[in-house]
Amino acid sequence: MSFVIDLDAERREVQYPSGIPVKLRGEQFIFPAELPMDTFDPLLSEDLNLFGVLSEALEATEGDVDTGTLVMLVLRRNARLPKAFLDAFRQVYALLLGDQHESFARCRPSIGDYVRLTTALAKVYGVDLGKLFRSADSSESASETSSPTSPATTDSTPAPSGSAPDSPDSSASAG
């Protein structure tokens, strides 16, 4: 019998069988080879209410508000947000590191360390939050033969196999 979806197939554990090694301040920490589902629980907690805050931010942007004003508006309405977010973020890393978390915290990672580490782990784990939360009515097409929605391309992104040759943007109007 063949399976359409085989969750036992090779996974990231093959590439990182002992976990993902990370070096910080001369110490090594091992992150799990696969991103555990419960890792997102602290960010999705009712206490943090991240989606409520994002909803407020989206509503505020309808009034053409600049970013600084938007941040101040959201923080004024949610004074606990910065502390709650940092606590949730620390909980995420505690879940990822398990018994190693205390040693990691003693290294006192900087904000930059957390940003670089989170960005690097997201790449290794294959998590792209921008794509994960992308609008369903996105202008991108999943078709292998579709043209890009904008004429801008980069040399670093090869054309996918079976893609059509570049053609003028069909949505452009002559006028």
C-alpha cells in the first residue's frame, strides 16, 4: 500500500539526528530537530491575546495611521503587552530547550541574540510566518506555469521546473 502522506518519511532528524546545535557565549545548546507543536502555546495564550492585539492594529491601520502612532495606540490600550509578550517568548524558548533553559538564560542573550537565533531557527525549521498567515485572497498563484505578479525578479531565485517563460504582465492595462 502506498501513502499519499507518509509522516514516517525522512524528516529533519535525518539532517540533525541529535538536534540543532547552537553556540552562545561559548556554550552549546541543542534545540529539537523538529519544532514541537506546543511551542506556539505561549504565543497563542488568552493572557497575551496576540490575535486581539493584531486585530486592533489592523483596525487602526484603516485610518491611515503611521507605525509609531499605531504602536503607541496598541500599547496604550494594552499596557501589559510588552511584559506579556516577553514572558511568552521566554516560555517558547523554555519549551524548546527543556532542561537546558536555565543555562541558556544565565548566558543573558541580548535582544539581537534572540532575533538572530529566532530567524535562524525559523529557516532551519522551515517556518515562514509570513506565508503561514498570508491572506487567502493573495495575488500569488500556486500554478507551476503562472507568471509572477510583479516584473521584479532576482538572480538568486531560480525559476521552478516547468515554469513558463517570462511574459509581460497580463494584468497591466494599456491606457
